[in-house]
Amino acid sequence: MSPTLLQEVSDHHALAGAKNASYAHSDPLSEIPTLSGVDISADGSTPIIDMEALLGPRRSEAIKQIGLACEKNGFFAVKNHGIPEMKINNMLDTAREFFHLPDEERLKFRSADPDSVIRLVTGFQDKTRNVFVSRQSLKFHCHPVEEYKGHWPSNPPSFRENVGEYCESVRKVEVAILEAISESLDLERDYIDKILKGHYVSINYYPACQESELDVTHGVRTHTDPTLITILMQDDVPGLQVINDDKWINVNPIPNAVVVHVGDILQAISNYRYKSLLHQAIVNCEKERVSIASYCYPSDDAMIGPAKKLIDEVHPAIYKDFTYREFHESMWRVKCSTAKRLDLFKPSSD
């Protein structure tokens, strides 16, 4: 994700009129953590949640595990999520087919309008840090599927069918996970579901790069997501890195599992108990990589802020109440790619 606001916000759900807002605040790039190397030994420490447990007598135990993972790690993997392996493979294959199309075919979807229901975002030169961000992404709304699929590519011919089936399946996972997260905070099961609106997908393609260019090429820069949660499906090529215990760690793909991580909005709702995950993607010189990110976000008029049940004398409210529209519009004024954009909604920011 770009360190400049325009590129960073365009990766997610945009609001009408936001592109006309003026810049008012800058978040220095130096505030993004600079950590030495990657703790390879930490690989394999990904918390794994068995979603089948949420459907049976072990539900309370699974909910505790989810809460612990959100609080300690900011992310977890989910197995037995119910998305058929065939639908996963079809989605990943379709993604590769799309990005292997001739430029003139793919570039039909390139748009500078962040309000577009579908748009192609290509790699760019980050002149501030003298690096190239290589990720290419096709981003689109997809809930309900029937409302949006007519805007999706018709080439490859299988795109609309395969993508639609995957999006409908992952939506069910989103709702189930958000219900469990609500309960992990000792809130009503549908607390978050009541404000849930959209489902926005980013099909991400990371080309393999020349070995001589690895030091100056990034898949996507360090960032957090301005979402409730993000659900990521990876192919079998490693690339996702997250910050955990002040160290970068690799989150290598687990076959047929999805990675769920905390977004900015959940950080606010949980009163900073669950922290939005700082993450990035790297590239390699041997293989291309594909991932599918599903972003969950509230309705524009949803009131966001710490759940009242999580506020007391020992745990005062970290944030004021604000609408999702206010949050998203502020992203056009704050040059920030991390959850520090929530600082504008702290009581002391008046």
C-alpha cells in the first residue's frame, strides 16, 4: 500500500465526494516501524482456528482462542471454513488468467476514480523511498453478487461465475467470524453484524522480479487496513509478513486455510483491545504470487466507537464516537497508511 494517501485510500471502499477533500494533516513516514530483518524462527507461530468448533459444543473454547489471537497477534488462520477447495482453486486460477491477459484487455478496468465499482490498480514508483511497489490489483464491490457481477470482466469467460461463487462463500465466513469476534469481546453475537454492510475484494498479483532489483522492489508497503476485518486467501507462494512482538514474521500459506486479521474499525470498537495488524507483502525472483483479500466494512452511517460495555473507570474510551463516513473522509486528509489515522478520533484531538 502506498505511503501517499491517494494511492492508499484507493485500495479500499471509497465515498462519494471524498476525492474533493483537502489535505489537513500529515503522518510522517518515520512513524512506520523500521525493524531489523525477519524472524524466520517465528514462522509456524500462526494461531489456527478450527471453524468447525464454532458450530458445535466447543464454540466457547474457539471463541476464547479467537479473542486471544486478536489481542495477542492481531491475526489468525482459519481451517475447515467451509469454502470448497474447488472454489478456492477456481478463484486463484481465474485471478492468474486475468493478470496474464494482454495489457489492452486488463487496462480496460484502469480508473483514477476511487468511487468506481471496479478498478485496476497497477504498480508505481515510490519516489519518497526510492522503491518500486509492484503489486497489481483488481478491486471491486461484490455484495450482493448479483448487483455487481455485471461490472466484472467477461474475460476470462469463467471470471464472473468463479469469482461470484467464491465471494458468496467467503461472505458466510466473514459473518461467522465477526459473530465470534463480537462474542469474544463479551458483546451480543450480532453486535458487529448490525453495522456490517459491504464486501470489497482485491485480487492481488505480484510478478516475480529480477534478483538484482529485489532490494528496491516491494509487493506492498507496510500498512493496516481501514476495515473491520480482512480475510486473505493466499496461493502457495509465501509473501505475507506481519509485525508480532515487535518483529517481522513470515505468515506462510497453509493449504486451504484463510488468514483473518484485525482492521482499524475493529480496533476502535474493541477500545484498543484488538489492534489493527501492521503487515506488508514481499516479492521474490522465482515465482509470481496471487492473493485474494476480502475487506469487511460498515455502512457509511454506522456509528463507530468503543462498545459501551467495554468502557469503565479502568478502561476509559480511547476513541470518540464517529461515523464510518467521517472516518473514511478523514483518510483523504491524513497522509497515513496505519491505524494512527484513528488518532483524529481520540478525545484529546478536539
